[in-house]
Amino acid sequence: MRSVISRLSTLLLASIIFGVLAWAQVTAQISGTVRDQSGAVLPGVEIAATQTETGIVRKVVTNETGFYVLSNLALGPYRLEATLPG
């Protein structure tokens, strides 16, 4: 009887783990620091990431240290563009 319960417990645990993994979504992140030709950081730069397969665009602005993060992106190829207003 213990052998049957042990096997059922193992099967149940494996089913739960597999189910959780099947529901997991995979996303990507792009991050970096924008600098000018002299190496100085550039705050306030708009970064646009366009997923080339769908045309969906995500935008962020660099912080005071020139750093940006585009998170929770769908997997796939992206084209990046940087624009500094002014």
C-alpha cells in the first residue's frame, strides 16, 4: 500500500511541476547605457525597440546616468533606435 501511495504522490508532484512549467512565459530584456562619442552618459534619450516580426514598439527614456531597461519583451528580433530631443 505504501508503494502505491508513494508512486501516486510522485506522479502528483511531477504533474504539478510540469503544469507550472507549461504555464511559464518566457520574456526578454534589453538594457544598456547610452553614451556620446566622448564617452559621457546621455540622460533623456528616448530608446525605441521595435519587434521586427510584429512591428510592436516599446519606448523608454534613459535616466540621469544614461541607463535604460526594456523588460518583459516578447522573444524575437528587435531594432533599436535612440533619439535625443533638442
